[in-house]
Amino acid sequence: MQRSGSHTTSTTSSNSASTALRRHLHREQPIDRDSSSSSPQTDHIVDDLTDPRPWETRNPPRSYGTKRDSTHQNYIARTPSPGPGGDLPLYSHSHSDDMESRRRFAEKEATLAENQGEKAGLINVDLDDQGKWAKGHGAGPGVGGRRGLPPRQRIGGWQGIMIENEEWIWTAVYTLLSMITRYWRIGAANYVVWDEAHFGKFGTHYINRDFYFDVHPPLGKMLVGLAGLLSGYGGGFEFKSGVEYPPDVPYTAMRAILATFGVALVPLAWWTAGELGWSRFTRHWVTICVLCDIGWLCISRFILLDSMLLFFTFTTTLGLVKFHNQRHDAFSDDWWIWLVFTGWSIGCVCSVKWVGMFITALVGLYTIEDLWEKFGDLSMPIRTYIQHWIARIGCLIVLPFIVYAACFKAHFMILNRSGPGDAQMSSLFQAHLKGNDFGESPLEIAYGSQVTLKNYGYGGGLLHSHVQTFPVGSLQQQVTCYHYKDDNNNWVITPTWVADPVDPDGPIRFLKDGDQIRLVHAPTGRNLHSHPIAAPVTKENFEVAGYGNATVGDDNDIWVVEVVDDTQRSKKQNEDGRIHALTTRMRFRHRDLKCYLRAANAVLPQWGFKQVEVSCDKENNPKDLHTYWNVESHWNERLPAGNAKLYNSPFWRDFVHLNVAMWTSNNALVPDPDKEDILASKPFDWPFLHLGLRMCGWGDNQIKFYLLGTPIIWYFSTISLAIGLGLAGWYVARMQRQYNDWGKGEWEHWLWVGKVAFGGWALHFFPFLIMGRVTYLHHYLPTLYFAVLMAGHVLDHFFFGSKRRTQTNKVIWFAIWTGLVVLSFWWFKDLALGIYGPVNDHSGWRWRLSWNVGDMFQRISDHRSTC
């Protein structure tokens, strides 16, 4: 009873405090009761500011908009300058005095209520700059961002339509401008440009359903195949570099479909800039930078993956910012929508290129920081905190992985025919591809059988040899691992020198565990041979080479078969010790040297055609998969055909196998010291455009493209990174000296935007400094987006969003900065849209004058000879 009474008293006190606040606020905004508005509608029109619902939902439509009766006139009399005919003003800084008085009184009432122990009735009494109760969250203090837009109201005329729909009108305008720049003469170059030779070919494989291998995940290439399918492409073109497109290849339509991802970058930048809480000037400037950068423009106009990579990078950034702006309304519908959207976008960006892991790291760092701050919030129940963990694990880890794995599942389902990339997959996987005869190969291996041997290690290939010899070591015939089907992969199971030769008319002798054999290279007749000479790359192992012939050889040609297991048979079923095609995993031990045949993805130099080194490992590691081999193809006319139904290959095993093979091949893309790549560039060349990328030949009679960014955008965005860091350090030092430069919440928001911009740039740039693979300018394009965001952050602080500058001053600065961007774009646009005719005839002077050190034209001329 005492609790009940206490609760009743508290509720009554809370209601009385709330009623007192409402009465005072009503006194601050008097309504003329003597006019004809003293109808019952008047009480309904009273603006109860303690009601958390939006104003529009608390009043009938007849009480706002363009209504011009006396009731409405009296109601809006409290506003300083109502619109013509009684229209409600949408947003006006002239309300500041009234807002300030209301805010001061609300704070006074809250303090009074707190002193009287009546806190329950005065929760969240701060008012925002639109007269509503502040929600405690939003894009930031700027009045020009999405959160700073006025509430939708029914205002007549074109001006009201513009203000009410400003977000979507500008979205449409920028989308139209983006379409013009991306689609303009997109089919003018009627030949295969740059990496269209690769990704167009991959799209062809999807249309023909031929299995292939590439170092990138499949989503982007599946979208290329979809673009070809929607364009009516039949899949009969080989996409050789520089070759003219035939009439039956709708290359223009394919380019236009893929350019749509590039078109979407501009409105995505507009929305993201709005959610970051910048002024309208900053929003427009950042969007114009995305519109006018010729690097993004150029890369979006061809059959490439980069436009899709950029698109999903932009969507992930938008999802992160939108989710951050919902942080004070956790587990609401919008909160879930943007959390799921961010997770889906992460899965997509990682499924296009692994560079998407960099934006994933940005989201991960934000999530760690957010959860750490919630961990220190003692008012949050433990159960709620655990729910935050579960939501983020489910949406930011599980969901992206599901999207990523689903892309590979679709990849395997579509590519069900044997193709050029089969050898990268396991033999069991290949047995189920149409056009592959593995499943029909004889089941058991016999002496005299011709076989191909597949290395079971991840990224392993087929045991291979060719007539070329080692330039070092023994100078004997090279033995390597090769990832493509070739007659040079064929070997014959042959008895030792002292054993009886194979009798084609005698009884069949099956290969068993523990047998001593010779492996004879079928095309050249050389014996697989090892000796105590160091391997060319892996010096601690012995060299493996091809030696002798059918009559010449020695004991170093003898190998012992050691069975590891059988993936389809149990140990009891495998008691006979016979070797089965596809399923039996075995090792080959050199009889005299006691080393094991191994292929561990060590790549030979150019003299070895960049193939995988095969060596003999002196260490006996039974768990080393790179010493495991299985028979892949098997030919023997004396044995019956097998049955593919006896084999199965689980999806998850194939998924892991392909990803490891992709990783291994990606790491092998290192610069060749024996060959100069004039198109390659270093990461430090990118921020200031020291070196661009020639995308095609440079003949006088062809359309030419040169990948280069808009200089003012790249230069200033790079400089802004240092300015942003300097600003952060400056303000931290001033805070340490007890200077108060920021209002409530402003510093936290400013710092958060800076962390997104600089953190995104650093996570996308610094990894390339430690990568061993070859790099090009287009690798910087996702990184550039965050540098542009930092440039917008700096300009908003100093010029466009500064409270110390007048509106006229902001307009002048906006015109100056935007003019620099547009002029720079206009000066260099032909590099992205195509240079027509000889450069020296009509535009050579432009390229000579446009470069900061005057040597750009010379570098382009140096690139003319190679394509």
C-alpha cells in the first residue's frame, strides 16, 4: 500500500509538473480567445510541446497549410512573420528569440521540477530549432543537412514544392547530370579497352556456363554476364585486347548497363553528405566533386568491375552513416533497416573484390567503438547490451557471410560445364562438370595407365613438364605445376628398372600402397627425377626434373607410393590398398633421398613461365597437404569405365578450396623484375596524380583514354587529410587548456565525421603500401571517396558551415570552390571521354600546360608503343 501510494504521489506530481510546463508554454504563445476562433477547434489547435508526436500528426489538416480563416490567423500569430495568406513558415532564423525564450523557460521548469523530486514528468524537455522536442540524435548541428530540413508542410506554389521535396529534386538533378556524363558517347570506342579483355571474357563464360578461374569473387562478373544477357549478347566473342567489336556484340548496351552503377555514385554521395549533417553548400560541393571527377567517370564507362566496387563502397558508407544517426532509437524499424542494409552492402562489396574488406574494417572499427561506449553506460541493462551484440553479429558478420557464400553457390550452379579454370578446383568437383570425362575414367589405377596427377594442396595444379630446361641447377628438363589442361600434364605409371615391364596381353597389375614406380612423362619420355641439388626457388628442398628416357635412367627415378586415405571409402573398404582415381590421396616418397614430392605455390621466374615450382621436401610432414596427390584423369583401354554417381563434392569444401586458390593466385601477382610494367604505379604516386594509366593504344587514328583524376579534387582532398588531422590536434590541445570552442554535442559530431573520412581513407590506402602485388592508379579510386569527404569536412568547417561567415560570404566561397572543380573537370574531360585524332594536332598544348611539372605529355608519348 505504501508503494502504491508513493507511486500515485509520484505520478500526480509528475502530471502536475507537466501541466505547469504546458500552461507556461501556452502563456508564452497566447491565442486570441476573443476572436471567432473560440470554437472547440481552438483547444485542439493548441501546440502541446510536451507531446512527443510531430506537430503535423497532433493537429487536423485544416489547422495548417494554406488555410486563411481567422482561426488559423490567430493560431499562427505567435510566429514573427507568417507567410502570405497565413501560410505556416517552413523555416526561419527569425524564430531564434522566441525559441531561446522557450528553451530557457523549459530548462528553468526542468530544474525546478528536479529540485521538487518530480523528474518523471519532465523528461526530454529540450527543444530543437523547429519548435519540436529534441530527439537527441540526428545528422548534426548543421541546418543544411537532411536533419536540418524543415518539416513537410502543405505550402502552395512552386516554392513550397521545391522546399518540401528538396531532397528528391536535387537527387533527380544530380542523377540526370550523372547520366549525361557517364552515358555520353559511351559506345564511341568500338574496340576492347583495357581490362574489358578480362571481365568481358568472364561474362562470356557465364553466358556459355563454362567454368573459369579468377582472383576476384564472382558477384561483379556475374553482373557482367547479366548485362550481356540483358543486352542480347550470345557469348561468341573472345574479348581480345584491342580487337574491334563485331556487329553482333552489343558492347554499347553492356557498357551502359554497367555504367548505371557509376551513375548511382552521385546521388549516393548527395544522400551521404546530407546524413553527415553538413550545410547545403557542402553537400552540393561534395556531390559535384563526385560528379566531376574524371577518374570515377572514366572507370564507369567500360565493362569493368570498378564501378560496382565503387557503388557498394558508397552504399556501405551510406548505411553506416544512416545507422549511426539512428543510434538513439535502438531496435526501432529504421535502426534495423539500416543495420541490415549495411550488412547486405558489406557482403556485396566483398563479393565484387576483396578490396571491399577495407570498408568492412571501417564498419568493424565503428562497431567496436560503439559497443565499447555502451559497455561503459551503466544505465543500460545487461540484457539490452547483449541484444546489441547479437544484432551486430547477426547483421554485420553472419549476413555478409551469407551474401558472400550465396554468390559462390550461384557461381557453382551457373558454371556447370567444363572450362579453362577447371584445374584450380578439386578433381571431385570437376567430375560433375558437363563435358568432363573424369567420372567415366576407370576407377582403379594399373601399371601402364596414363594419368594426370593433381596436387591436393590449396592452389595446387597438375604435375607438368615441358621441353624447356632449368637455366640453373642441373640444367635438366623442367618439372612444374600447371593450372590448365595440357598434354604436357600426362604421365605413365611404369615399373622400376629392375621389375618386369608391362605386358599388354598379360594380367592387369593394379597400383597399390607401397609400390615402387617410375613416372614417365608421356610427351617427352623423360623420367620424373630428383637428386641432391637445391631447388631453384625453395633452396632447402631438392630439385625435381625430367631425366633420361625409356632406356636411360638411374635409381633417382624411383618413387614409393604411400596412401594417405580415400575420401569416398572407409579404411575397411580400402584394405586391398588399391589406388582409386579422384578419391585416393597419396604421397610420393623418393626411395633413395627419402624426400616427398611437393608443390607449395612457390612461383618460378619468367624462365619457368610463372608456373608453380615442384620440389622434393626433405621434411616428412604427414599433414602437409602440398605433398598430397590424387589421380585426376585416367586412361587405360583394358579397364572398364567408372561411374560419376560414385563421387560427390560438398559445397563448403569447394567454397574453401576456391577461396584459398584465389588468395594464393592473388598473392602471386607480384611485379616481374625481368619485365618493366609501364602501366603500373606505386601508392605514393596516387594522391597527387604523379602517374596515370594509359587504357589503350595511343595511335593517331584511334580514340584514346587515359585514366587520371581531376587534379583540383585529388590535390585538395589529399591536402585536406593533413588539415583535418591538424585541426583535430589543435582543438584537442585547446580543450586541454580549458578553451570551450564547441557547443553541446558539436565536437563529438565533428570528430565522428572526421574519423569516418580519415579512417576510411587510411584503411583503403595504407594496406597497399605493404602489398607485394602489382598496383595501378585505379586501386586508389575507392580511397579517393573518403579523401573527398574529408575535403568537404574541412570546407564546411572553414567556409560553408562556419557561423562566423555571412550568407553572402558563403555563396562567394562556394562559387569559387565549385568553379575550380568544374573548370578542372572541363580541362581534363577528354582524357575520360576520349581524345579524338592526333594529340599533337589540336590538343597537345593542353596536356603540356595542364601538368604541374610539364612532363605529362612526354609520359603519355612514352606509352604509345605498347597496349
